[in-house]
Amino acid sequence: MWALMNAAGYRRLGAAGALATAAGGWISGKLPAHDPWGLWIDHGSTVRTAAAVLAYTGLTVLVVAWWQYGRTASSVRETLTTLAWWTAPFLLTPPLYSADVYSYIAQGAMVIEGHDVYTVGPSSLDPAGIGGDAAASVGNHWRDTPAPYGPLFLLLSAAVAKTTGGTIVPAVLAMRLIALASLVLIVWALRRLAREHGTSESRALWLGALNPLLLMHVVAGMHNDGLMIGLMLAGLALALRGRWVAGSALVGLAMMVKSPAAVALLFIGVTVHASATGPRLRRWAKGLLAPGLVACAVAGSATLISGTGFGWLRTQGVAGNIHTALSVVSDLGLGLGELGRLLLGTDPEPVKSAVQTLGLAAAVVLILVLARRSMNGHLPPVHALGLGLLALVALSPMVQPWYLLWGLVVVAATQQYGRVATVLVVLSAALVYETHPTGATPPYGFALAAITALVATLVVRRTPLVAEAAPTSVPGPRTAEPAPEPLSADAPQGTA
């Protein structure tokens, strides 16, 4: 049946899945503790359970439609139309798959009220004040947690809280506007990076923007990772066109949302070094230092303008205090620590902390190796950055499903048919199931993710994802997009 449908058919199928997910999420999503407008309210456990089933069913339909859409010969225009169709149902829903947006609004209110967001958490807000409803809706783990975000994002959150008066529905919808702007920036940058690497724009958009993992966690869930990724990608696109100062400045702004964007500076430096002229020492100094100096100047200026102080430098590790089962190094550290406690009676926490530190050290080493290979011409710098970010996520002390997007969106523009892309497609299909519409991570979420990963792997091995050549999608003197190669586990790892 699936094989008989074309791109338009899968577009309609995915839109139906998105509508069902949004309809179910309207009741089973992360509803606020108090909604004075009466739009996002609890309807009881029975209705909530039925709505969650509807949301999971719709999500499955959306994932199948996305998977099959990748087999079609779609132009950029068609893919952008599909993206609009699949995004529209989530525009007015309550937060789905995360409660983080409530933290964002509460932290913005804290900035307005003069609290030190890098010392105290949302619980410090007056329940009757501008951020009271948002603070009451924050997850238990995060109510007393200082903000790990940069001053730029806190300024945006403060603007939302001030403009809406902290009223929960308009505040959430204003944060969704920021998420949509992030998606537009991602699309813009993906297309330009794909052109620079001679890869298919429509495939880059399929993997990097149309991806259900991004739709659920950037559009529906409003994670600020989307803004970080968009600014970082835009900076890379400018740097590849010789505008490395502006590119480094954008990466500096991305760092002022979330710090992992700083990794991009190393690979912009590789690009600057390759294009620099003059003595070798001067080229090395320009490549290694100049992008970082520009980004630091932007970061310092943003911090001074915001008035929030430099506390963000010390809160980057606060998220690591929360154990997430997707973090391999934290699981390993916890297991070794408990083993030591049972056998030797030692405290398990220092062991866990040491393993987490070793994991981050290993990630740094891998990133440096990738940078070296990129400098030697063995890997394109942007692709190497994508692999480096994936390594950072894999070895981080805290891993959430949407962290995969850090490297996935970068790789989407540079390698679309090799083994890495195949793994990313399978993981994307699986990880959307790990989180409940409320943002919780129930045990059956991991079971659903594991089953999906197994089924997706078997499907890829038996029937590789193949897209025929798509027609030229934009008017003007453009050449047709290159004919794609099979996307399968046995395909070679080709990069442009």
C-alpha cells in the first residue's frame, strides 16, 4: 500500500498523524498548573489516557509518513510545503513532550524581578507574581535548579514574560514563535550548507528539518536547542562563504543560548586556517584564535547588556546532576559506583562523577581528532563538526532525546546516504517514543523506542531507503539536484 503513494500522499498522511498527535496532546500534553483562560485544563485520568493513546497513534503515523516520504523524489518546494503542513497542527497546542518552556518563562520573570537566575531556581518567584503560574508548572527536578542557559536566551524569555505579563497561554505561544523562527533559520542554513557541499537540499531538509524528532521537540516542545542549532548553522553557512567574522559572531550568540555551540568555533577555525595566507604561524594563529576571540567578544557583550552576570559560566554542569538513562557514561558510572559500594563499601557518587568526567574527556579527544582530520583534508569541516557533536552527546553525563539534533542537523547537510545518516534515521524514528506527551519518561517509552529501533533497522537492511532524483525546485539558473544513492546500512560513507 505504501509503495503506491506519492509525495503528496505521504504529505497528507503525515498531516493526519500530526493532527492526531496535536489533538491528543491538547489533553495529554504538559498542561500548566493553572490556566486562567481555561483552554489547557485537565479532563480526568480516563480522558487523559485516551488522549495519550491518540497522540502515540498519530505520532506513529507521522513517523511512517516521514520514513516513506524519504523514498520519494521530492523537490525543495514540495518538502517545504510538507514541512508547513506537518508543523501547522502544533501551533496552538500546550507544550508537548517537555515542561521546559515553563522554566524558560519563569526564568524570564526572574530576570524582570531582579533574581539571580544563576543562583536560585523558579521556586524563588512569588506565586502571585508575573511568573507564578509558570513556576508552579515547572517539573519537580528543576524548580530549585539555576538556569544553565546563556544571557541571550534569558533576554528573550524576559521579553516574553514582560510582553505577556506571564499569562500562561500567551507566554507559551510567544515561546513557540521563537521556536518557529528557529525552524525557519534552520531551513535557511540547511539549504545553503547543502549547496556548499554539493548535496541534495530536499534530502537535507527531509533529514534535518522534517524530522519528527525535531518537530516534536523544537516546534511542539519548544526546546531552546532549536535556536542554538539555527544560529550555529547560520554561522557555519556564513563562514563557508568567507564571512567568518559574522559567522563566528552568530556562533557566539548560539553559545549565549546553550554552550555546546562553542564546538563549532573549532571547525570555523579550520576553515579560516585553510583560506588564510601568509606565514604558517600567522595562519595557525588566525585559525585557532580569531573565531574564538570574535565569539568571546559577542558573548561578553551579550552578558553585559543582559545584566544577568557571568554566572552562566558556573552553571553549565547543573543538568548533569539529573540522571538520564540515555547517558551511557552515567549508567556505567552508576553501575560501577554501586558495585564498589556493595564490594568495598565506598561512596558511589565519586565513582560516577569520575566516569562522567572521563566521558567528557574522551569526547574532547574525539572532537580534536576530527578537527585534525578536517585540517588535513580528510573530512569537510562541517561534517566533522556534526560527528563531533554526536560524539559529545553520546559521551555526555546527561542525554535527552532531542540532544541528537545537535549533530544530526549538521550531518543532514553534508552526508545524506551513508552509514551515519542511516543510524540517525533509525534513532530519530525510535527516540520520539522515549518521551510521553507530558514530558515524562515512562519505562514503556524505552520499550517502544527499542522496538522501533529494531524494526527500523530490519526494514533498512531489507529495503534500503531510496529516493530518485528530484527536479530542480527553485526558479533561476540552478542545476538539478544530484541523483541520490541508496540510504542503507551497507552504503559507503561518502561526503562531499
